[in-house]
Amino acid sequence: MATPAGLHSLPHDEVIPILDFGSQTAQLIARRLREIGVFSWLVSPSISPAQLLAMKPKGIVLSGGPASVYEPGAPTCDPAIFGLGIPVLGICYGMQLAAHLLGGKVQNAQHREFGRAHLAVAHPSHALLRNVPDRTTVWMSHGDQVTELGGGFGSGASAGASSTAQFRSLASTSTCPNAIVELLDPSKGRTLYGVQFHPEVTHTPHGVDLLRNFALDICGCKGDWRMSDYAEQAGQRIRERVGKAGVVCGLSGGVDSAVVAALLHKAIGSQLHCVFVDTGLLRNGERQLVESTFRDHFKIDLRVVDAGAEFLADLAGITDPQEKRKRIGKRFIDVFKVAAKGVHDARFLAQGTLYPDVIESGHGHAGTAAGIKLHHNVGGLPADLGFELVEPLRELFKDEVRKLGSVLGLPDQLVWRHPFPGPGLAVRVLGEVTRDKLAILRDADEILLEEIVAANLYRRTSQVFAVLLPVQSVGVMGDGRTYESTIAIRAVETQDFMTADWARIPYDVLARISSRIINEVRGINRVVYDISSKPPATIEWE
């Protein structure tokens, strides 16, 4: 798909599309631009110049990516994009690709840069570098770099550089002389900037300043796009996509599915039919919460299906986490097919897929993102789906979904709920899933969340949950020996769920949690605390 579905219908006149070359942080670029107030969206590198022009973009960004421009099959784009008279910003691989396509030289660097580097700005008065200190820290992640500028750049047969072309380095590091570059070629309609580092990540402190300068000063954007615009535009796209057909939405009780349901209900009203599947893999009280919230608060047609026995049968004897997700995904679809039989003209299935789900499942626009784990609603879907998918949150991060939920008028207790995985407790019971293990985990998780709420830490943490480990250890209770299971506590702080750090829960709170779980949950004699960040770990254990 060259452009996001329905993008032609978006009326906003400040669009900066991002050609996605497979970077794990590509969507962060869009997120930063949206925070600046400029609408941005990832598109395929195969997009044509005509398709880009149809979007009336104010600027174009080329993302980073894991490939080398000289590798066979490396993602590329149409070089004519650089001659549209629209400012282009190339980031890391995007900068290297622009240089390669326009006749410059890209080589494997003698000194690779991964992590923080010190940037020296040579032209501090340049519009791109306003509010960027002469010396600052940037985040590098590259093995190649642009090695020849000047006469080498633009001298190739495909480049056609004119005598008016000006190409210069604006900043450097100790091992990368062309850390920021500029190409101005008015007669060819070229305005190109390249940065070898990643301005979109928080490890580049003044990266947002650089992106703001590009969007507002160089591209001339006003910066007046807001999440309320996204709600209207998403509703318009939904109406265009589904027409008069029925839409089935799977509710889980989490914020993602709640926002999808509210967005769809606002867009298509009674055409929406929600299905809640009691998988037998839910937390205590989950089913009751969903039924009361969506029937009473939203007045939405809600159909509850009790399929716990079927899900547990599918998982019997299964220990591999990817296989768990696949089986759960298949059963979800089978259940939806049955539930949808009673819905008139049900052609679409709505899901709360978020961008981190897409990236971790290896489904980026360039097809080069690494597959970290399957999500039941992304990589785990069977080929014979039977529905057309509607995924209005697919390009959003969790914090953006919460903003959208507030715009749609959802109550705070829904908007600020911690995420709960689609496969439920199946991916928090490590190893084989059984009814007894689920009962132990439910009780431990309920105690954990009670204490986190009581300590006023729920809103200060992004996700907190318990994990039942396939580990037994010796303990002592009442002067007697025990040999029982272990609960791990996972608590993280994050904004976008692409990266996360473990939460510094006070020791006294951890002590209360541990004491209560061991004393109140039969079968547990040890509690441990996970202090791993993401990366290298993921937030969920499976």
C-alpha cells in the first residue's frame, strides 16, 4: 500500500509524510512532528512522486533503517522525489540513500557510531539549527556514512547537478565529518537536509528543536494540528471505508479497544456491534467491568461469548510463547466468526492494534523491521480471516491513544487503565497454561494492583502486573518446608512503550506486596522484582 488508506480524504493542509525504511524508531518521527502540531504519517518507500504531490505535503522525511544502501534489495525510493520543490529531511539511512541516489558516495565507516556522540555545529545561525547549542549530544546508530560531498555529490549521471547547487556540511562529530548536511539546488527544485543521527529519540536532547525548525521554519508549517483533528479524520476514513456495512469490534476492557469502540460508535453509530470474549484468561472481575461499562455507559450493542473452555483446550501442553499467541489469535477469529453471524452485513472487524504491536511483529512499511514477538491481532491472524480489518489506532502510540480517548469523552478510569495484552494471562503464565495456574496468578495480580493503587502509584507507573514463573523453590512456612511457585512483579515507566525503564517502587510497598502474596495466595512462597529495561527486555515476559 503506497499511502495509508483514506489519506487523500484528510483535509489538513500541513502534512509531512515519512518514507519508512524500516527503522524501529520511524514512528517516533511522526510522533514528534505531531507533538509540534504538524500532521505526519508513515508511507511506503515505493510511493510515487505523483502520490506524494496529491497529499500536498509541506515537507518530506526519509526515515532511518537497518539496511546499507549498497546491499542487494535495500529499500529505496524514486529519485524524482528530490526534485518536487518540497524540502526533504533524510535521517540516518534516509540521508545516506539521498546521497547515494544523487551521486554522492556512501561507504562503510572506519569508525562506527552506536550510542551517544558529541556534535559540533559549524553553522549555528542556520535555520535548521535554531536553539541547538554549538556543542550538544546526539544519538548515533550507523555503520555507513556519507564520505564525499562537494564535487562528488551531484556529479553522477543520474544526479544532474546544476552550477547553482550548493552542498555543505553544517555539523560534525569526531568520527563523522558530515553529521548534518545541506543541499540547495534551486534550478532543480532541490532542498535537501540530512542528519546522520536520530533526532526523534529522547537521547538526542535537542532533536525536537531540529525537527521543529525543519517543520515550522523550513517547511513553513503553522503547527496547528491537534488530536481532535485526528478524531474527525479517523471518523471520516471509517465512514468511507465501511459504508453501510456492519462492524464487529472485539472488546477486551483495555484502553485500546475502548477507544476504538468509542471512535467507531461516534463515526457509524448503530452499525457497530461489540463482542466481548471471555477467554478464561482474564483478570478477576474483568468480565463484569466490561459488561457494565459498555452496556451502561456507551449503550452499545454488546454480545458476550463464554469461550474459556475452548481457549484452554487450545493451549493444553503448549509452552512456546509464539505458538500460544498463534493459537489464541486463531481462536479469537473463530469465535468472532460465530458471534458475527447474528450481525447484519458484518463485513469488518475492528481492532485496537497500536504501532508498537506492528513494529514488534515485523510489519513496517519497508518490510525490514525485525520481528520481536507476534501479537495475536497482528502476526497471529490466520489467512482465512473472513473479515476486512479496520484498525484506526494502527499508527498511534499508547499516550496518543489516551489523548484520543479524552477527546472522545471516555472516563478517566478507562483512559488511564494500564495495558492488558490481547492473549491475556496466557502470556503471563510462563510455560503451560492451566486453570490452577491462572487462579494463582489472578489472585497475586489482584493483590499487586490493590497495593499499587493504595500507594498512589497507579498513575505514576505505565504498566504493572504479576507473572507466574515455571520455577519452584524451597521455602519455610510455619516451621515446615515448602516447595512452591514464584511470582515475578513487573512495573515499568514509559511514554511510548517502544522503550521503557523499570519503575522504582518504594521498598516498603514492595514489602507489603510480597508479604500479602505469599500469605494470601496458596502455592506461592517467593516473590521477585524484574529490574530489566526495554530494550533489551520486552515489557511482557512472553
